[in-house]
Amino acid sequence: MPPKNIREITVAELHADLQPIEVVAVRTSLGQSSIYRRMKEDTFPHSYKIGARAVWLKEDIDRFIAEVTNPQNVGENMGQAA
């Protein structure tokens, strides 16, 4: 039985243009607190408020993932010396 704070993510949510924190966390393999900390440090794309929820643009998260997985940036983006 999964923990109460974990919910199943659908394929449609993974491809949606606006993604909630749960989807962003799955896509980036970062915890929610790490995402918000990195936003504060300006090392992660900022969210947009839509009603009571924060959402991220899929293209911003795609760009972040591409930067992090770029072999030249891996150590820098993960907080380790290259």
C-alpha cells in the first residue's frame, strides 16, 4: 500500500502543458522541498499560481532536465564539483 501523500500520476499528466508539483517531482526525481528550495535559489524553474495550485510549464521542466543531463553540467547542477 503506497504512503498517503503519494498519488498515482497518469500518462496524460506527464504530457500536459501545465504540471502540478507531484508530476514535476516524478519527472525530475526531486522531492517537493528540494524543488521549492531550488526555486528560492533560482536554480529551478519558477511555478505559476492557477487558483489555489502551483503549476509549472512543461517546457520549463523539459529545459531544466536537458540542462541537468547535459554532461558538461551534471556535477554543477547536482551540487557536486565537476
